[in-house]
Amino acid sequence: MAELILDGVTKYFDDDGERIVAVDDASIDIADGEFLVLVGPSGCGKSTTLRMVAGLETISEGEISLGGRRINDQKPQQRDIAMVFQSYALYPHMTVRENMRFGLEESTDLSDEEMDSRVEESTSMMGIHDLLDRYPRELSGGQQQRVALGRAIVRDPAVFLMDEPLSNLDAKLRSSMRTELQRIQEELGVTTVYVTHDQTEAMTMGDRIAILDGGVLQQVATPLECYHRPRNQFVASFIGEPSMNFFDVRREGDRLVAEDFEYPLSAEIAGKLEAEALTLGVRPEDIELVEGEAGDHDYAAEVLVVEPMGNENSVHLRIGETRFIATVGGMRQVAQGEAVTVRLPEDAIHLFDRETGEALH
Ligand code: ATP
């Protein structure tokens, strides 16, 4: 069993006498075989977390255990963990075969034949069999990354740690490598922690995602749960593209009063609320364009800009001076300056405490 547990893990750095808290009391239980994605904006502490698991960074407070054993004080080589970096980190003076064998020679005492057969297996898994005698400089970026992944696979570790492994690849290759990586991870069943700042990558790859901001874990849940039930406004804005629209509102009984519109609430939702200063959130893809102003949640709006995105359009709108974005199917023609009716369906709204950002509904 390779269950990886972070319990109250904290990392302080000293920056010219000033204490920086890079990771603040992070606790995550990562199940055996799980694919966990650590995601968040630049500087939120993703790499530091991963490096503590790898043993490349000391742990200031808390405990990390793997398969029930505390690994805080183990050297990186002792941890049965293989790490893949964005930079590939291949040895330039070694062929692909030598690069792959090097890791094995360092961390195992396998016979020559056993090593050869492991290299064979993992190179065919990664589709790099024909490249075994080449040097890294003779490979494309995508091929180098395959070798870097192959080098992690060949070690047959208990855990894979991956730090933005696909971010040097072009968009198309990145997307196909994502699928391939998932397939391989599933086939091998190796517990994996994958770091990215790209929410699309997190949403499509992770069994669960752990969202970090300012060193603090904001939510650890399945991608769909983070999307549908974000715990706070940060998660709501980070997950989803284009981002959720937010409106400052004041609750007056069972109505939300915004700058340019009023939003009646059902008794069910209004009854849950205590705070008055709220933020109303609606995802662009949940906003509908409708004919006439029939419903309670329909508003007259003007189209400001239409951004075509292939099969959909990103439509920038305003109600009075309040601006927001709706994602509209490509079949619905809308033109700049057009007067339309938008619906903000009640079953799609999110409400946050404006002070704390905590999700209330
Ligand atoms: P990115 O996506 O940009 O790589 P990240 O989420 O991986 O960012 P970290 O690299 O973990 O973030 O950094 C977290 C915080 O810790 C940042 O504020 C960073 O400046 C700080 N930090 C990281 N390494 C050190 C160090 N060796 N000394 C001092 N501060 C550091």
C-alpha cells in the first residue's frame, strides 16, 4: 500500500530575516493509486509541497508518511519516490538507454538482465523504443519528456511526483500527453501527485484536486465537486474558464439588491442566509439568453463584445453599468450592441459571504 499522508505540513523560509510561510498546515490523505493534482496560482506553494514529499526540502512542521511509515527524515533516494520535472533533467552526455538505466543503478540492486527488461518494458509503454541509442540533444521536447517519464516508470516507485511536466510542450502535444499520462498512471496504479497552475489540466486529470492559495489549502475534492460546490470564492473563481461572474449584493429579506438589478430568492435559499453583505456568483456557462422578459431572474442587457471560441461564443454583456460574461452556444447569433434578455437561473447561483469569501450556498 502506498498511501501518502501529509499531516499539518508547514514550510517556513527565511528571507533576509523575514519569515515566509510557503506552506501552511497542509493535511491531505492521498489514497493508494490515486491521481491527486495540486493546483494554484504562481507562488502558492505547490512546488515546495512536492519537494518536501520528495525529500528535496526539509519539513518545518508536521509529518509526511508513505505506506504507514514516517518519511520526514529519509533521504530522497530512500523514499521509493520518482520525480519528473518540467525541465526533463536528462543527463546530456548519456543516451536514452543510459539515462534510464542510471536511475535504476542508483536506486536498486537489479541484475543487468533485469534492468534491461525493465528498460524495454517502460520504453515500449512510453513509445520511445526507437530512441534508445540517441542523446537528449537529438530528441524533440516531447520525446525528451517521454524519456523523463520513462525514467520515472522504470524505477517502479511507490509514488510519482510530477512538477508541471507538460508545460514546455505545445498545446496539442500537451493535450495528447495528458491523456497518455492518465492511461499509464491508471495502468500502473501508482499513487501520483501532479503539480500544475493550469486549472484545465487539473480538472481533466485529477481523481481529486487540491487547490492551494497563499500556502493554504482551500479545498481538496473531486474536480466536479470543486466546480459545483466550491468552498469559497477563491476556488469558485479559480476553477472554470472563463471565470465565474461575481456581483456585490446586499440582502434585503428575500431579495438581493445589486447595483443595477434586484434578484429575488426562493424561501429555501433566503432562509439559509444570515449575512447581508454577499457576493452573488454565476458561471458564464449557466447564463442563458432568452426571448422576452418572462421570468423573475430575467434582465435586459446589452451585448458589448462577442468573442468567438469555435463552437461557443464568449459574450461580454452589461446590465446598466454592471459587466459580466456569458458563454453562449455558437448557433445563437449575437451582435455587438444588440439588446438581449439574460436569465440568471436560481438553480445555478452561488452565494459567498463578502467578508470571508466562504460559500453560503
Ligand atoms: P510556481 O507555480 O511559480 O512555481 P509554486 O506554487 O510552486 O509557484 P513555490 O515555488 O512552492 O510556489 O513557492 C512558494 C513561496 O515560497 C513563494 O512565495 C516563494 O517565493 C517562496 N520560496 C520558495 N522557495 C524559496 C526559498 N528557497 N527561499 C525563500 N523563499 C522561497
